[in-house]
Amino acid sequence: MTESLSGTPLAVRDDHNCFGCGADNPWGLHLTFMAEPDGAVNSHWTPQVNHQGYDGMVHGGIISTVFDEVMAWAVTNAGIWAVTGRLSTTYRKPVEIGVPAIARAEIAKVTSRTAEVTATIRRASDGLLLAEATSLFVRVSPEQSAAWQEKYARAEASTDE
């Protein structure tokens, strides 16, 4: 089984310095995201040598960062402005340097204050499960939500034009 990206590309600000998705961060992961029709978000990612922990293997902190990022995009894509409250990662197999992988996140439950999200990282060539995660995102204040909506929704609108 070969995993591939499907869905609609999600806009990332061109002037964003986020470690996960920011184009302006020279040390960042430069992740991009696709929204699937079912609401899940995925990201195709090929780990580089500067993401290494043990020889040939991606550092666990980088894997958790990829999870945090794809999960945040799933929440944001659902129209929820929130921050990570908890993230739990289970490492199943080594994520190898230079081997394409796909991170996928989907919302499991939404309440008035939180969103529970699940995610996986699979090897792109055969779908082998490499790692999985669960998280709890906590909604930000209405004021912060409005500020982020203004900043990031405008970026999406300008990239669509």
C-alpha cells in the first residue's frame, strides 16, 4: 500500500516564523498540509539529517513536533482556535532519515472548551505505522481567537487570490 496526499491544500502564511510550518524559519520543518473531505489533515514529510537523534533515526522531539503541528492544523481547519494542553506520543517503529512519511490528524471529540485529537505517522511507501499520538487542545480566549482569525484568515484569503 502506498500512502499519498489527498484533499485541499491549507494556506500557510508566507511571513510566518513557526518552527513547524513557517517559510521564514531557516531551521524549521517547512511542513505543508492537506485537508481531507472527512476533516482530517495530513502532511507529507521527508525527514532530513538535521532532524536526527540516533544514527539514521529521527529525534523523538521532532516527531512530537510534527504531531503537534498536524494536530493543530486539524483543530484550526475545524474553525477552532486553540493551543496544545497535552500531547502523548507512542513510538512504534523508527522514523528513518530520508524516508518519506505521512502525518495524519483527526478530531475525535469537541467540547465548549477543548478538542481531543488523534494522529499517526506512517511510512509513505507502505503505510507502516511508525508512531501515534493523542492530544488535548484548549480553546483560547475570544480576544485571542479574534486576533488569530484576523491574522491567519487574511493570509488564507490573500493566498487564494
